[in-house]
Amino acid sequence: MSGSVRTRAMVVIVALLMVTGCGTDGDNGPTAGDEAHLVPATMSANIAATGINITGRSDITEEQWMAIATRACNEEGWDWDVAARIAGEMIGEPHPNADPGSGATAVWLIVAAGCHELIPDAAIELGPPQS
């Protein structure tokens, strides 16, 4: 996939995740001053599907994907370096058919879904890491 097409696809994915990932049952999510952010359990299937689709790592459980999301939200996983570190520590190597940097991309997209309200506008404009 060319860079331009891939970038547009990522923007569409992020937009969809943000729309479908907004709080449920009146929960508007955390504010920037919150001690810790827990990703709503109602998002676990979407979070896992995103991680699996991007990395090809179907061996990582839904609970593990939620742990990745919670850690990434609390450690500013929208930062590319942080996303790469968390991916290396918690996801490991992507499936052989996936892009080598897909772990960091998955972390960034999971953060966009799980705690988009915490992400600075500049990070949203920058978008996910490109492999």
C-alpha cells in the first residue's frame, strides 16, 4: 500500500475508532488530571480486534490487549517512542506477514480508541507511527 493511501486509511481508522470508542452510558472518560485511566471494558472486543488486525498477533488475548491499552493510555502511548517501547515490551514481534513496525502502530491506534480525549491535538495531527 502506498504511503498516501496508507495514511488516508489510518486517518479513517482513527476517526472510526474515535467515533465508536467514545464513552458509553454517559461516561465521558477521564480528564488530563486523572491519576490513572482505565479503558472501558465495553471496548475490549474493539481494542483486541484492532491489535490483532494490525499486528496479526491472534495469540494475544482480549485481556492482554486491554492491559496494553490501559498501560499505553497511562504512559502517553500516543508518543511514537512510547508506543514503540510498549509494543516491544508487551506485544513483541508482529506476525511475519505484518509490517515490522505494526506493534507501535497498533498501540497508537488502541490509544486513539481507548483514551482519545487525553491525546494532544498535535499528536492526532501527526497520526500513528509509520513502518
